[in-house]
Amino acid sequence: MGNIIRSNSKILDKARIFEKEAANNISYKEKPSFHLSAPVGWINDPNGFSMFKGEYHLFYQYHPYDIKWGPMHWGHSKTKDFIKWEQLPTVLAPDEEYDMGGCFSGSAIELDGTHVLMYTGVVDKVEEDGSHFIRQTQCVAIGDGIDYEKLDCNPVIDSFLLPEGSKLEDFRDPKMWKDGDYFYVVVGSRHADESGQILLYKSKDLRNWSFVSVLDRSENKLGRMWECPDFFKLDGSDIMIISPQEVKAKGLKFHNGHNTAYLIGQYDKENYKFNRESYEPIDFGLDFYAPQTLETEDGRRIMIGWMQSWENNIVPSSFKWCGMMTIPRELTMKDGHLIQNPIREIENYYKNTVKYENQLIQNEVNLDGILGREIDMTVEISGTDYEDFTISVAKNNEYETIINFDPKKDLISFDRSYSSKLGDLLHKREIKVRNQNGKIKLRLIIDKYSVEIFVNDGEQVMTSTFYTELDATGISFYAKGNATVSIEKHDIVVE
């Protein structure tokens, strides 16, 4: 595989020392209980989501020194069950000439007892003549689960390996895998027409790579730059996940400036062609971006995403940390659509279960035992004699976050306008759901500052954050007319 550069990085050492000391000054009580969050400072895209020596590792874009985006490091956590996370030291810092502008997103695989990371190294500088020079290249680091060393031959994929007609400045976010004797990687790129494309490369030794093909292109029909690609087979279909920018809204779809989508198709391995058949949004909420997947030991495909928005960051300025990940989700296919459900291991942390069967809701109702900010709650609504149904969560005398279902229009809306955040930011999203004559099943995963709404057993998902004070634990139900509901609520207790 080649030589590695033994790290004597003062930049990395500084980040590790700062991270450890600063994180000790943040109370665990203000952090999410079962969602991975920034130890200190800022995090964004999940990176290197992978299994290594029987545990699941997640890295992430990380700037420990501020709650705003800054020079990108790689932070690091691991878990055995996707619910309880252990914080580990920072693994990458921008300390080489080829990554001095940041260690951007990438992926990881386990290989012969080592953990191999591939990431985007960025050079971003102003030349003597005043011109702005930007280059993004793909680099490799190898480690043992704690410490990682960069290859001496980095970058292993540079702009000379871009296909003709590609922009040199946008070339990032490698997702790597091994198949037979070869390593493969898909990388996001920008075509000369300014729109996104996904490039495929292969190598036998991780050092020497060759360009294979353009797997898919936007051609300015599905947004501009395509970031954070992932590529895998799921239930007989080949799935490509992308995070496209500047997608034109279509109905209630693709309203975020930074969107996510899954492309369904068939991959011709012999000719390295991906024949796209359709595409859909992954999540309809306000706060979801840059998802990445892995395959578990028992064969499940698990996805995790960044639970925040670039355009509408509402994290309070008083916080010393900024950024959370979604709950890991199990992916399956059904009738040509991606199905997402919370990781089943969450059931191991259930406490204080409360159930209501066929409860009649008229006007506003509070139900005994139904409250909390760390819960898994399923609400099944039925009936033909109601015009509107609302669930209010994180509620007190001043604030509430509202989830509404309109059975006449088959619309679900999420609204955080009254969740305590001041300012004229975007606070509302809507999705169109399948008509079932007034029936709907909503599963809410709430963890202090977020709610992930899984509709009809994962047919659609809506992920959003809110930062209401933690003493707002009330939950109420309202029906205009007569609605019948069955509710099952579990507290999630992670010790």
C-alpha cells in the first residue's frame, strides 16, 4: 500500500487538547441523549460511516474552535448499537500542503486489520497576482481506530484524473468500497456546464487510481453541484444518494437550498454505467443533509445524515456546540420507493411505556403520561369526521412546535414558528402523503432539540430541529371534529 507519514502534527495535537478540555465544560444534560452531537464547536457532514473491528465508527466535518464553520478537521465517535456513542479524539487536521484549506468529507473501509480513510484535501489560497486558487483532491489516511496517518503519495486522485469538461475547483466527497480485486470510489464533481456529475475511479492498491466513467450527470435538470455521493445495492435496485445544490422546487419537493435525493436505477458493472430510472427526495424536513450509509454485520443498510440546515441555522448563540446527526435509519425498498425507519436498537432503551387505544379526540386534549423531550411516540389517527388534527410538542405556556395533518388535502406540516426562536427565518415545511381516507400513522422520534417524523411506517420522513428551553415538555392533541387515535409512547433512557 505504500509508506505513510508519521504524524507530528501540532495542529492535530492542538485540536485534541482543546477538544478534550472544552468538552468537559459542556454539561451532558444540554446535549441530545441518543443522537450524536458535536463534542464542542461545529460539526456538519457525516464521514467515514463504517464498521471496524466489530464496532461502528462515524467521523464528521469538524471545527472545534467555534460554533460556526471553519477550517475542517475530522471528528470521531464510535458505537456498538447506533444509540449510545463514545467520543474519540480528532483524527485529521489540515496540516499538509495539499489539505491546508481543510480536510473535507469522505469515507472509510476496513482492510486487513486497518481502517482506511479517504477524504478530500483542499487548497484554497490567494496567489501573488491576486487570483484565487482552489483545488480539491482525494487523499488517503490509514489508522487503528484512534490514530491515523496520511499516505506519503497524497493526493492519490488529483485534477489530472478528471475527465475532460470538468471544473477543477469542485471535486469532493469520495465514497469508497472494495469489490473483488479492486477498490472503487465515487466522487462528486462539477461539469463545465456548472451542474453536478458523479465520477467513478478504481484502484488495486489505494495509491494508483484510474478514471473509469461518469456514472450520472445532472445536466442542470436536478440542481447544480452534486455533493456527498453514496452508491449501493438495496433489495434488487442500485441506489445512488446525492446531495444536490440549487434544485428547483417541484410542488412540495426540493425546497431546501441544499437538498438530498436518491436515484434508482440499474448498474451495468461490465461497462461501468448507471442507468437511472427515477429519483425522489430523501427527507422533507428543514434539517437534513449529506447522508451516508453502511452495511451492518447482519446485512442491514443503515443511513445517517447531518441534522441541520446551511440556510437556516437556528442554534442559539449561547451554545458551545453546534450540530447533530439524525438517528441512524434502516433502509429498505417497497414498490420502487425508499423506506426509512429508526434503527431497531432504540427499542433496547425504552422506559415508562404509555398506551392509549381508540382514544376519542375532540378539541384540545392532554393525556396522562404523554409528555417529554426524549421519546419515541407513535400516533395512529383514523376517522372520517374530522377536518384537522394537530400534535403540539415541546410545549409550555409560551412555546410549542406544531405537527398538523389535514385529511382533506392529505398534507402534513411541521411548524416551529412558535418554538422560541426569534427572527424571520424559515420555520415551516409541508409534505403530501398517501390518501387513506383520514387514516395516518406518525412516529415521532424526539431528542431534546429535534423531531424526526416517520410517516406510514417510513414511506416519508420529515426531519427538523427546534431549540425550545428543555423545561417545555408538554404534548397536546387537537382535533377539529372527532378523531380516533391510538398512541404508544416510550421514554428513551440512555445511561
